[in-house]
Amino acid sequence: MTIVANKPEPIIYELSSPGRQGAALPACDVPITQLPNHLIRDELKLPEVAEVDVVRHFTRLSQKNYCVDLGIYPLGSCTMKYNPKINEEAVKLPGLTGIHPYQSADDTQGALQLMYELQEMLGEICGLPGVTLQPAAGAQGELAGILIIHAYHKARKDTKRKKVIVPDSAHGTNPATSSMSGYEVVQVKSDARGNVDLDELRKIADDTTVGLMLTNPNTLGLFEENIRAVCQIIHDAGGLVYGDGANLNAIVGVARPGDLGIDILHSNLHKTFAVPHGGGGPGAGAVMVTKQLAQFLPGPIVVKGRLMKRPYELAMPRKSIGRVKSFYGNFLALVRAYVYIRSIGKEHLAQIAEDAVINANYLLARLKGVYKAPFGNRVCKHEFVLTGTPFAEKYGVHTLDIAKRIQDFGYHPPTIYFPLTVPECLMIEPTESESKQGLDEFADTLLKIAEEAKTNPQLLHDAPHDAPITRLDDVKAAREPVLCYRG
């Protein structure tokens, strides 16, 4: 741990002791170059610690973290599912970890074959044959998707289109992506059943519409019942439908977005296809498009080669929007997704979605009699939303208090206060990884907390009781962030 005083000097390291050494740099194996003077500090005071001190320090820090290998990770809209360890064995193979992006296609044929087959599998799963694996995350996939839609309209010399329609139940990144791309964002409201309001959509969609960004199932955990009608309205207006496939875990192997009218889709491979994520990465936001839009995909993508000795090659689509990331994307994340799909097999993909939906509906059934469920009259998909409004109104216990109290029972809290359309929202996604026993234990905890809210609300106000850090001043933290520890 580092203590940094308000003044630049001195820097004090709590674990440092003069003379200790825990690492030795290897001999330099490249030519030594004189560095520019303005880049060199006069003094760089580093801690003097033994190897055992470093190991124990970071091990202690790691034990303060929650992870999916410890228990249920019910973050709604994040699909924090179990990551099979066979995936981790696969990415250790020397032929996958030892290659370099600048190697020629002649001696990376195995890696290119893997990418080609993953492209083909994702295209078939989503019903959209054009695929790029380059985007590094879902948000980057979204950006690539909107840029593809822009390129499509530009190629048709249809320059009057200025607005992207985004439902109020969409992921929060959707309006951000549209705005970043220079488009006006127009929101369309949901109807009483949580679907896109068709009458409102008809009023909004016109010849200035670029397209619609649709999250399906939406952030309420509901499948868009009128999805074909929604797509038809946009297509009739000359726009395209972008599908936010971050929630693909709910429909994989059961419904193909391309068959429902979606023109372009990104899939968070780090969600549905079990690539470890959180803390900023690694991610993979593959983008799938119709045959008509494949010419605009970012590249390079892997194609079948013309030479016997080079069956796979890299190529840029004819009207590509260019690169959205260096090289070919997060390659080892792609390897994990490939292994996951192959190990499950085409015939068993649907069980992922079926089990995820069963788990979510089981939890919903156990909780909706105590926690208010705004859409409890519908079958949810992979996730569902509850509202803590009754607890706030009757006992002064807010959703944040409930989430903090969950930590005392050894669980990571669900997503809270999102989507914004549900006040005091709890958004829960159990994924298909959890057993009935695990779901019951989690449900029992939430029911116990609900009872505590009635009988001892102060207990929740003070929670968590055992965490290294309890309650933060969220407003102060946002406005006056402290980026290092000051003693």
C-alpha cells in the first residue's frame, strides 16, 4: 500500500524496509538507447520489499474480491455465468499464446481456421451471415454497428436521415453510441406490458430515421412480443434495425435475431459464451449483419483462401468502414468463446437459454409476493426487475440499503437503480449456472432482508457490517475523486 502525502515528497511505503529485494531484472537483451532527459525523473523511490511481502499483499487484496467462482453473481444485464476451466486450458496452448499478430497467414493457419469457424458458428446462431470478430467489447460492437448503418445510407446517397430511435427499455449505451456517431437520439416509450409502444413508434418513424436500436429481451427482462411489427415499421420508413445482443443468453439456440427482422447485431461473447469479464475486460463484441450489409463490416475478417497451402486468409470487405481495433480483436477471448460453443455442441445450445429462463422465473416466483414485481404477470426471460418502493415508502429502506445488506450474507448485490423506468429498481439475473439449491439460498436471503426492513430498518441503513469499506459518500466520490491513498 502506498501513502502519498499532500506534498510531492516524501513517498512512504508501509511495507518497505531498506535492503529488501523481491525481484531481479533480467539482463537487457536489446540495444540500450539514451532516453530523452525530459522523460527521466531525478529520483524514482520504489518500495523495498521481499517477494513474500508482495505475494501476501496481493493475495490479501484478492481475497477481498467477489467472483463467480465463489457464488451467484446476480448482476442484471451482465450475464456473470460460470466460466468452464477447459476454456482456460485451451488458451494456454503454445500455438495460441505464442503467435504474433504480424506473423503471415502462412504460419497462422490454425488460428485463422479457429476464427473462421467461430465467424460461421456465430452467423448461424444469430441468423446473420456476415460476421466480424474485431470489436473488443459490446460498446465497441455497437459503435461499429451504427457506423455500418451510416455507411449503408451514405452508399445509397440517403443523407437526410438524422435520428436514431431508442426504446426507454434499452441498454444505456445505445443512446450514447447514437449520440457519439453524430445522430439525434429520439426515445420511444414502452407500453403497459413492457413492449415498444407501436403507436408511438409509428408517429416517430419517418424518412429521417436512421434506424432503431433494440435491446431484446429488453432491460426489463421481457421478450419484445411485437418484434416483427417493430422491425417492419422501421423497414417501411427506410431505416435499419440494430439488435443489442448483449442479452443473447436468453434466446441462444431458441430464436435467431436475423429471422425476426434484425439487420445488424452485436453479441457480447464475454457474456453468452463464457469468457471471463468484469473489471474492464477482456471483452469481445462480435458483430453479425445481413448479407446485404456484409460489405461494410470492419476488417480484416477471415475468408477462405485460394491457395491449397493457405486455405484461410485475411481480407477487408469491399466497402469496409475500416478497423475498429488493432489486429483481429481480443484473440484469446475469441478462443474461449470457440471452445465453449464447441464443447456444448449445436444440439445443446438451446439448453443454455432454457435453463437461464427457468432460473430467472423460479426466482421471480419466489420473490414477487414480497418484493413488488412491476411485470410479474409476464414470463420473464434471463432476468427480471423488482422494485423496493414499498419498503422505501413504509420503512424508509431504499434499494441501496437492501443491496448493502446482501453483502453481509456473502453475496454480490444485483444491479440497482437500472433500468431508470422502474423506481427503486433491483435487476436480477441468475444465469443458467445456478442450481435450485443455490437459487433457494439466495431467495431465502432476500426474503430475510425484506423481513429485516420491516422489523429493524436501521440494520439495513448501517449495512454492510463486515466489509473492509462500508458506505461511501457517492456524491463526494464522483465530484472529488481521490485516485491514490493519502495518509
